Amino acid sequence: MSHQSVLIIGAGLGGLATALRLSSRGYRHITIVEKASTPGGRLNILEKDGFRFDTGPSFFSMSYEFDELFRWCGFPNPLRYRPLDPLYTVYLAGHSRPFRIFRDLQRLEKEFEGVEPALARKMERWLRNAGEIFKATEYRVVKKDFSSLAEYLWALAGVPWRHAPRMFMSMWRDLERHFQSEEARIIFSLVSFFLGNTPFHTPAVYKLLSYTEFVHDGYWSVEGGMYSIVESIVHILQQRGVRFEYEKEITAPMMEEGRLRGFKTRDGRTFRADIFVCNSDAAAFRGLVLGRHRWQPPSLDKMEWTLAPFTMYVGLNTTLPSLNHHNYFLGSNFRDYAHTIFTSAEAPEKPYYYVNIPSKSDPFCAPEGCENLFFLCPVPDLRYKPDWSDAEKLAEAILNDFEHRVGYPIRSHIITCTVWTPQDWQQRFNLYRGSGLGLAHGLNQIGGFRPALCDEEFPNLFYVGASTRPGTGLPMVVIGSRLVSEHILKRFPQRAELSEKSVVNM
């Protein structure tokens, strides 16, 4: 029996998960071509001066999607999850103590004493509605692909109409209907930033994320660090004979007799295959590599993109016992900050940022008696702020604010510090304009309005990842890997009469 060859462009989670699924369904000639020197895409690793940093995602929800991935492939899940408790801690300017965000609503209510009366009752109402939206859309919309826009709209018509107003209402407006304090509204709106957007621009329907974090599954990290997800999948793929080619950037398609037969790399090499899966940005790839008129930069720049990441990886020769694993540091001008952060040409003087401290859970991430800190500050993408010569100024502003908030002079304890600007993220991982999570989730860019999983012109080209369907985030990408694998299995089942070519590197 012959086997069709598969070329996967990009070794991000979407590409790795798709390779895992296809290899479990009989596809034996699979090659993954990756621009970077390591697999993982944004879910990557930085090792420096004895410290180990996860470069991107630091936790996830919907852990059962990883269970489904490995179960679909026919073997036990090798990952060991660790629940977050509290989910995260929020430091708000003007408050003497942080807010610890617990899933237990009675414990949560105590955190908001004197700030938001009867919080537990209000949260129950908020989460009840969020759960209804989640249950109404999970299998009808989120976990399903659509062959046409009409099919998508028909699926939406099956969602109870009582949820329709939240498609056109902002998350912030919906929060105003449930909570009276600015503090509660701000903290429970943070889920919108997981989509790379602000609550003033995110449809209220995405309150379903609050249901996933508080009720349905919670938040999780992985023992051994987030990069162990990548390491575990890569180990299985290597055992199955999947071939990896690193430091190879795809630049152009190779056509024969009007059909897509391969792709060329920047260093002049050619990779041929029968089936292609693109784990690069589904919108930008169509324009910048395939040359499609609809997806050229002038059109791409008019789309809504998620915020860009400004990240710092800091190693300390001391510990910070007062901090938890996941921490948010927010100022006193939330509304103004949210309304200007997308389009400002200047770095914020008083930045909002997130701090993850993996060594709280995995001591091996840092030398004994040390701590590793990952700072993430959302900033405008490169359309609005292309010049990052002032990166050191923003880094100083973050460290100054952090020292003030925690009451500890960490500068004298810094052993190592690495800064990545949106320019670095664009160059390292081909993120369009440095956008951290790809296309945003506005009304005209969700569900069937996102770039399709199946290419419009080439029947043997497919897409997986943040900027295609169903959307951004680790569990969404894992769902997308199932959807695209099902498309491939339907279009290209393994049959003896099909091409015997395997992927070759010329």
C-alpha cells in the first residue's frame, strides 16, 4: 500500500497536533518545515544563564481538548496537568492589597469585601448566562467547520435568539449590567485580553470564556513547564518517523501543470509533497507567500489584529515569596489605556503587564534560590509603532512599576534579562506586524468569517493555527487540528492507486 506525503509548514502547536493526528491515521511520509531552530512556534523556550523560560503561553483552559487529541490518536495523554489556584492575582493601582481570583465563589466574594457587595450572587448570574452561551455554541459553532458562509450563518440561526444581543454588545457593556464596581468589571474583563483584544472591542458573547475559567474546566499549567507540551508531541512524532527540517523559511509555491506540487525556501531548497498544511498565519501566508490579491498588505492592514507582545525574561538570584504564579499589574486609567493602546505610536509610560513566575511550580526552571520571571506587556502592533528603538525605556518603566508594587528592589538581583519587542516576535515567528495572536475576534472575523481551513484555489492545501478557524488560543488550535485532519482524511484517504511520492528535499 502506498502512502501520500504530507508537508507541514510551521512547527507550532497546530502543525505538531495535525502531524500527530495524521500519523495516527496511516500517513507515513510527513515532513515539518520550520523557520526557527526549535519547534513550538510561540509556545517555545528560552534557556539562558541557567534559567529556562517559556516564551509564550503560560497556562490554558479546556484541558480536555489535549485529552481528546491523544485519545483521537490512540494512546494515553503523556501530559500531567496542574490546576491554578488561585487562577491569577490582580494588582490594581490604588489598592493596598491584590485581588486573588478563586474559582470558589465564596472565597472570591471575600476578596471583594467592601468593593462589590453580594459578589457571589452576581457571579452566579453572570456565569449562568456565560454557560448557556458556551453550551449553545460549543458543538454547533466552535467545534465545527463550514464549507460556506451560508452554512455558518445557518448554524448561527440554530443558536437560541436570546443570545443574539451579546453578539452586538461589548463585553464591557455586559459587565456593566452585572457589576457595580469598576474593580469587578476590570478584573472579570481580563479574559478579553486572552483574545488579544480589550473588553471594549470584544463581543459580549465571549463571556463564555468566563464559564470555562470559573466553572467548566478552570486554568491549568503543565508539570515540567508549558514547553513540555511541545517536547512530548515532538518525541512521539520522531518515534513515528516524522521528519523535521529547521531554519527553513518557506517563500514561494512550486507549480506544475497548474497544480501545487511543492514549496521553495529562502535558501533555495525545494520541498515536494502530495498534501500541504500551513501552520503559518492563514491570512498573511495567502498574501505574502501565495501572492493572492485579496490578502496583500494593504488589505491585511485594514483587518483587525490582536495586540503585539513586548516580553521580558528575567532571572533573579533571589525569590519573591509574596507573589503567586500568575499576576496582573493594572493602573488606574483602565478605560483610557484600553482605548489608546491599539493605535498609539508611543510605548505606554505607565504600562499594564502580566508576570508569570514558573519557578513557583517548577523549581528546575531556575537555579536553587533563584526565580525566573516572564513579563508580558501588550502593545500596539507594527502598523502603529514600527520603531522600537525605545525598548529599553519601556523595560525600565515596567521594572520601576513592578518594584514599586511588590516593594522589593529586584534590579540588584537580576542575573539575566532578555527583551523581545514586536519586531523580534515578527522576525522569529512570522507574526504579521508582530500581532501576538493573529487575527482578532471582531464580529466580521469570527467563525465562518475567519480565513478558511481549506485553500480557495489549491485542493491539497490546508491551514491550521490562530488566524484560521475556530480561533486563537491553545485549545482552539488543538480543535482546529482535528477539523483540518478530518478535511484531509475525507479528501485524501490513503489508497494504493494514489501517488507514491514522498516528501523530498532537493
